Amino acid sequence: MEAIIVAPKKRERRVPASLIKEVLDGQPIYYKGYRSVMYGHKNLEEIMGASSLEGLVILLHSKIIE
């Protein structure tokens, strides 16, 4: 008599499009830290970085508004 080992099914988890940085050759490239967002430890804004130019624009914009 042979024992049959059945592997547990992997739970498929759909990643929202907002956590995908780009798609390269049909494979999604996720933002670093996307799992933290999926588990609810962080929000989307916390993992999405800004370039130095974007940071400068935001800083100047905030100075103009004051």
C-alpha cells in the first residue's frame, strides 16, 4: 500500500494594481514593502517613495502656499 502525500493548496492572494510599480515581460514588479500594505501594517503612501526632484517641488510648493 502506497501513501499519497497531498501538498496543501497555496492561497491565491490578488495584489491591487496600485501596488504594482510596472509590468516587465508580463511579470508585475511590486513596490518594495507591498506585503506590509497587504497585511495592513502600512498604507500605500508609506511605501511609495518620492524622487529628490519631487521632494524639492513639494517643498517649494509648501513654501508658496504659506
